[in-house]
Amino acid sequence: MTAPAPPLPDLETRLARLNALYQVSQVLHSTLDPQEALRLIIREAVRLMRASSGSLVLLNPTTRLLEIHAAWGLPPGADQLHLKPGEGITGWVARTGRPARVGEVRADPRYIMLRPEVRSELAVPLEVRGEVRGVLNVDSDQPDAFTEEDEALLTELARQAAAVILNTWQYEQLRLKARWFETLVSVGQTVNSPVTLHEVLQTITREARRLMGARLVSLLLLDPSGEWLDLRASAGAGPAYLNKPRLSVGDSLLGSVVRRRRPLQVENVQTSPRYQHPEIARLEGLVSLLSVPLLYHERALGVLNVYTGASHSFSNEEIQVLSAFADFSALAIEKARLYERLVQTEEQLRRQEQLSTLGLLAAELAHEIRNPLTVLQMLFHSLDLRFPESDPRAEDVAVFAATLARMNRLVERVLDLARQSEPRLVPVQINLLLTDLALLIRSKLRQHRIEFLTRLDPDLPPVTADPTQLEQALLNLLLNAIEAMPDGGRLTLTTRTVRRPGLPDPPTGVAIGVRDTGPGMPPAQRAGAFRGLLETTKPGGTGLGLAITGRVIEAHRGKIFLASGPGRGTVVTLLLPV
């Protein structure tokens, strides 16, 4: 027997509500912003239910409390209400997972009043992947305002709302991961950029704050003794935090991150007995902390700290992302330190080169003075000037003789001091020596916009040489080539094995070539390139280092070949015997 058809008005009402539900669904899917989606859900719920007010409550996974994330028609400050599961009608729905339809809230002991005009309430659970994650509430100023059909309709709306919430959460997670990836790429670029340590530290804290959406980020580095952590950079810090005392590695909470080399999180630094300065945390508005070690080849450099302004439980994914960020940061820090050391070393080498040049100049001056001084002494003694003691000229002759002797002693002392020591010969790998020199001149090459090319023979035999003297000679050649290209160019460094014509073995020597694309050298300058400093023909200079190079190669029984011409660059080839 066929059941009687429902009355036409009921069908029309149901159709109208289904149509309204469809329209609400279209509205809810119009945004991917989580907070905007929540506001749309509660607004449409109040409108669809013809309610007076409403709220959308979500369970905080960190505090396990129910918090109002969107409301409509509630008084100001209502969003500060936090409920435990089971507390109030909302808490009862969240705990049981069942809807609640109350016709008279004043008669229900579970009810917690937010608005005195409310008479009836309808609350349904929000389930995300089978788990209750919140509650959708609507209120009315009329008693028994909601029917069983209203409950079914709001339940269906809650199901759609849960899907919207899930989609927006997933979208937000993808957007967050994209931001993480973008920040990691940015830090990776910083690692490969020649910047100072201060710039690196500021970039790390700024990017970490953006990466984690943090209230404050600080970076503490170990001091040279390894016993203290010093604040070196921060983003979002106020005066109280910036002026806090340094921390002991052995006794502080953050020091344990260095000692254990593992991340650490604190739910609330304002109340934690382990945190050293809770009063500063309260002044700065800091709540939760995640601290990760800065590790470089398993060696701790310091810690990176992320503070939030509200209670937050850092997920495993957040910890992993920040740890990866810290690994990039440690590499950037170590590279910046190396860069600063290279700059300092280059400056020291430059000063050493100037001192070497000055010493060579003093030796040549002394040598040039000694010859005419010897002639003067010989002529003076040949004159055999003798005068009676009463004659004033006798005293003048004595002073002249003493002055000549004193000048001769001074010249000999300068020559003894400047006389180059004999080379201490040991086996030297030329390619390795040149690779180290390339690191030293890297910043200078970058400053002059010079392209640096190497073509090193991998089978180069070792030579017997003094590595210190040979390094100085080669460095002088490289710096001279760089000075020849102030507006940029190309510097090519080559090595090859030299053998006797027609005989494959044994090798007789090693050739080192330094080629530049500078303006070249005219004949007069080529002729005096490796002479003494007093004879140089280099325009506007003193032939810095080339005379030293000539002497070093000569002491190593080597040879120097120079090929150059105006507009064709210069090639200097050193030939060292094996």
C-alpha cells in the first residue's frame, strides 16, 4: 500500500529550505581564507535558521578548550569565553558528538548565558574526518524557536561547513608550506652570497620570523670560550629582551639545547620554572617557545629561538622545518665567518707584500749606496790627511772618518737584514698551492669584475721548492695581473708538465701560466718587469712584487718567460724544474 504524499505546503517549505541550503553552499565555497570562511558559515547559519545570534566554536588542539572563532549577534567580548568539553550546552555537544535542541534555555542547567535575551538554542557538532572539532550554535529570542527539521537542516549545514573548514585548512597548510619553501630558498641564496656576518644574522632572524609567523625570533651564538650564549640578532624584540643578561651554557634552559643538540619547546615561558627570565617574557608578551640548535658538521654554533604571542603547540612538521632552516643558517654563519677571515687574510697579505717591497727597496738602496760609499772611503784613506793636533782640521778629518765608518755599518746592517734566506726545499703540489691562492684573491676578483678560469694538469708532478716563498711569488703575479685589469677582464691560470721533446718520461719541469686580458706592456716595461724596484718602468708604480718574484724563481733555479704587447694582454710563464 502506497504511503500518502506529504501536504503541498510541506513540500514547498522543504524545497525552499533545500534551495536555501544550496545557495548557502555556494556562498561558503566562495573563499579559501579560513577566517572569512568561518564568518560566512555563521552568518548563513543565522540567516537560514532565522535566529537572533550564533557562534562557531572550535576545539583548540593545544589547550583542549572550546574557543569562539566566529560569531554573529553576540555582545563584544563574547569571543573571550573558553569552555571545557562538557561545559555548557556547547561543551556537551562537543563531548557527546550529538545535537542539542533546547526550547527554553533558562530551564536547562547546562546553559551558560552570553546574551540575556536568548530563550532557545540549537547546537550541532562539526565533524572533520570523523572527529568532533567544533560546534555550530544558533540562538533565538523566542522559546521553542527551532524544530526537528531545523535541526536536520543545521546538521546538513554543519556537514558542509566541516568540508569547507577542512578545505580552507588544507589550503592554508599548502600556503604555509609554500611560504616555508620560499623562505628556505631565500636563506639558501643568502648562503651563496658574500655578505658580512652581521647581515647574515639579521637576515636569519627576519626570515625565521616570517617563516614561523612568530612574535619574536632571537639568535644566540656561543662566545669563543664556549661557556656563554650571547644575543647577536633578533626580530621583534623590545628593550627588555635586548638588554637581558647573557646565558650560561651549563646552567640555562637554552644552554641545554646546545649541550643536547636537540630542539626544545616550552608551552609557556611566563610560568615555566625552567625559563630564566619569565618577567621579561611577560613584558614582551612572549608565551610559547621553540628553540633549535645551530649545528655545523655536528658542532653547535648557538641556538635559534622562536616565540609566539599566544599559547601554541609546535607540530613535528614545524620543528622539522625550523631545524632545516637552522641547518641552512648555520652554513650561512660559518660561510660569513670564513668570508670575513679571507678579507682579513687578504689585507694581511697586502700589508705583507708592501713590507716585502719596502724591504727589497731598502736592500737595493743600501746596495746602491754601498758602492759609492766604498769609493769615498778608499779616496779618503788614499789622501792620508794628517794635521797637527792643534790644527782644527785634525778634528774635522776624525769626524769625517767616523761618519763614513758609521754609514758603512748602517748599510751592512740593512743588507744583512734584507738578505733573502736560502729556500727550504720540500715537495710541493703546485695545483693545491694555486687552489689555496685562488681562495685568497676571490673577493678581489669579484671587486674588479674579473672572470677567473683555471686549467690545471691533474697529473702534475710535485716540485721541490720553498712553499712560503713560492706562494709569495705566485701571489705577486696574480695581484699584478688583477691590477692590470681595473675595469674587468679574464684571468686564466694554467699548469702543465714539461717533458723533453720526443721523450714521454721522465718530466723535466712544471710550467705555470698566468694570463690576463689587460692593456699589455710596452717593450720598455717588459724589459724592466723583473728588475729591481729602482729600475722599474711600470707607469705610476714601483713594480709591486715582480722583483720579489724574479728573485724567488731565480733562487729555485727556475726561469720566467713574459709575452705581452699593447692591447694583447700579458702572459707570464714560470718554469720550475722537477
